[in-house]
Amino acid sequence: MRRAIAILSLAVIATGSLSAHPHVWIDSRVEVEVSENRIEAVRANWSFDPMFTEMIALDYGRGQSGEYSDSEIDSIRRGAFENLRHYEYFTHIELNGRSVTVDSVERFSARLNSDSFLEYSFEVPLGVPIEDGTTLKVSMYDETFFTDIAYRDDYAGVYGMPEARYGKRLTRERHSIPIWGYMTRETVEFVFEVD
Amino acid sequence: MRRMYRRSLLIVLVALTVVPLSVRSNPFFDEPRARDRTDSAAESGLEMEHGPMRSTRWGDGVIARLWADTVRSISSRQRDLNNRLGLLLRNVSESGVTASGWLGVLGFSFVFGVLHAVLPGHRKSVLISYCVADRARVVHGVALGFLFAVMHAVSAVVIVFATVSLVEVSLGSSVARVSRITQIVSSVLLVAIGAVFCYLTTREIVRHMRHKSHEHSRPGGAVCGVLHGGDSVHPTTGKWVPVVLSTGIIPCPITTSLMLFAVSVNAVYLGLVAVIALSAGLGVALAALAVLTILVKGRVLALFDRKAGHMLHVGVELAGGIMILGVGAITLMLLV
């Protein structure tokens, strides 16, 4: 019994040194822009935790009532967003079972919302036609786990298409990331219908 | 056979304590290192699963599920605590400090510190390796845990104040850059310390073997009395000082965020109080881990007979030194 406890305790210590912990937290929402039976873009909306918010506010100010000017947004993009290109902007898209590489984004914007939390938004252009049964999956996560991203309660929306013609659901599954092993990933899945 | 099995298991478990190393960098500011980059990870053959619904046999396993659920649960609580602490600090800074405000800041910070340390990182592998490598007592484990936490926090506070004083723009990214430099310095120091540990242990083994040979060659086979048996015959040798200094200089990222937050909302004193409480929480968790390591090491060694116990003892200590050296070398490779 003592041996079992000793070995088990060592196993706990061993696993205790694995992995790491997040230091930035994001609540996210994904929006799909549809126009004339085409998925034009996937839009990401991120709301940051108070600590990261103040880190940005310290460097870039608070804008006019939370609204940053174009030049301030550009500064934030260059100083505290564009580096995410090395991490595919934490955005992983799968269209009809095929991965879409996210190597650039458009229409980046930043603001402080009514609760004074920093918000980022940006678009991943797709420009693909919708066929009956087209499936789009969007996951947002940081492979390094420095940032923990979770979908909000109102996790997704589709603009430019009646609600009756698409379905959406939020799923959670385990996936393997380098170094840390299996982690929980949230994915929003859209299924579109065409007459 | 059972003894072989136990030894093998022990070696595997000890080795596991350092396998996945934590090198922290802020992806919003820092250039990624090889292991962080998606393309590099793919090139290096590391398993990457793109595509939301893919799973593997291991991913469906009980351990993988338990691990992923535990990490998610703790991270979710940290998210909640982080939000509450941030809002509380902001409210207190705006409406003045009350008794309940102080208590709230202290309580949230302490619990946040404990939870933050529970999820791995903070060079806990170095702490564990040291406790394995040296003949530390329980009291040393407690002291080490708190020293790690205090150094970690002091480093963060110093770096934030120095950066705020010296740099006028891009404070967040400047702090991130300085933090990365401290990680590089820490890794170099760990390589040196690990090498010294290995040298000292090897020298002890050689001395012991010579001594044993000498004693056994004497007529009548006198009892040796030095380092025979699994008992620790030397107290801890003070090697903890360089270990603590070398790892403690790395600032805790959450403490730097907290201090930057406090500076931003003009609540520096409140921020310092929060950092002290957070460090206390970190210290409790780290001290518990160090004590657990020391106790388990003693219990595991006690499972073996005196001769095997001594051999294992020396072997484990040498392994601990190699681990410290390995932690430094691997993190250095990941950083540069």
C-alpha cells in the first residue's frame, strides 16, 4: 500500500510539471458574412480580460469614449496584433473537411466596449460559393496556451442569410497540441442549405 | 524482476518531470520560437491535429479526457478570478479603498495565486529536479517554494517599474522583451548549475567507490560507515541559492500583467498588495509541491534495501542534476 501511494504520488508530481497556464483570456464570437450564396468572410470578435485590456490602454490610451481613431487602431494592429500572423491569428477554419490556412486577415479594428473591456475584430476573407450541405467549422485557440480562448454564450451569427437556411452548433473536443498534450477545443460548426 | 520494474518506473516518472518544458512568451508581442510555430511544429513532426472533429485513440482515453477536462476547469476558474480581480481593482481605484475592498483584493489574489501555480509552469520542473537532486529536508522544501514565488514576483515588479520609468511607449511589449531576456539568462545559469551538480555528485560517487574499495581490501572487512545505505548522511548543501536565484529572476507573467494593470488604473499600492497575496498563493502551491517531492523521494528510496537504496539515491541525485542541466539546455534551445 505504501509503495502504491509513493509511486502514485511521484506520478502526480510528474504530471504536475507538465503543461502551462494561460495569462491572457479571450471571450470570442464568430460571425459569417454571406452574400448571394457565397461565404464572403469569417469575422472574429474577441473581448479581452481586464489585465490585457489595461496593458493595451497603458500603451495606446483609451480613445474617445473607447473608440480609437484610425491611426490608433493601426498602431494597435502593428504593436499588439500583427504578430499573431505567426500563430494563424489563433483562428482555425475548416471548409467542407479541408483546412483553410489563415495567413492574413482584413478589416482589423479595436475598441473599448461599454464595460471598458478591449475588443478586437477582424475578418478572414473566404469568397467561396455555398452549396447545399456546405459545412464550415471555426475553432479559435492558441497552440502555446498563453492565451485561453472560449466562445461566449452568443457564440455565433450569420449575416446575409435567413436563419432557416443554416444550422449552427458549438462542440467541444480534445485535440493534441505540441508540448502540452491533449486540450479542450471549442468549435463552431455551420451547415448551410441552398434551394 | 519486481525490483527492476520498480526502478524502471521510478526512472520514467522522474524523467517525466522535465519532459514538457514551459517557456513563456506573449504571442501578441514576441516572435515565436520553433516549438510555438505551427509551421515549425509540422516540420519537426510534432503531432498537430487541424480539423475539429479528428480524434485519436489516445485522445479518447480516460487520462487524456481527465487531463483536458482538468486543465479546462482550472483555466475557466482562473478566467473568472482574473475578471473579478481586475474589476475589483478597477472599482477600488475609482471609488476608494474600503475594508471589504482590501479583503476582496487579498482573497481573490491569494486564490488566484494558488490556482495559477496549480497549472504547470513557473519552472516547477526545476524545483522538483532540485528536490530530487539535493538532500533537502521538508523545511527546505517550504522555504524553497516561497522563495521561488517571492523571487518570481519581485522580478516582475522590478521589471515593470524599471520599464515604466525608462520606456515611454510600448510598455507591454517592452516588458515581454525583458522577460524573454531573463528567461535566456536563467537558462544559461541553469545549464551551469546543472553541470556543477553533476560534477559534485560524480565526484562523490568516485570518492565513495575508492573508499569502499579501500575498506573492503582491509583485513577483516571493517565497516565503512560513509554513504552506505539509503539514508541521507549530508544535510542540504546550500545549492539552493543559485537554483532559486537563477529561476526566480524570470518574472511571473501574471504578476507583470497585474502590476501593469495597477499602474494603468493608478492603483500602484493596491497592486503591490495584490502581488503579495498572489505570491503567497503561489508560494503555498510551490512549497506543497516541493515538500511532496521530498517526502516521496524519501518514501521511494525507503522501499529498497540499504545497498540498492544507496545506489538509487546517488543515481537519483545525479539524474536530478542532469534534469536541471537539461531544463536549462532545452529551454535555451527553445528561446534562441
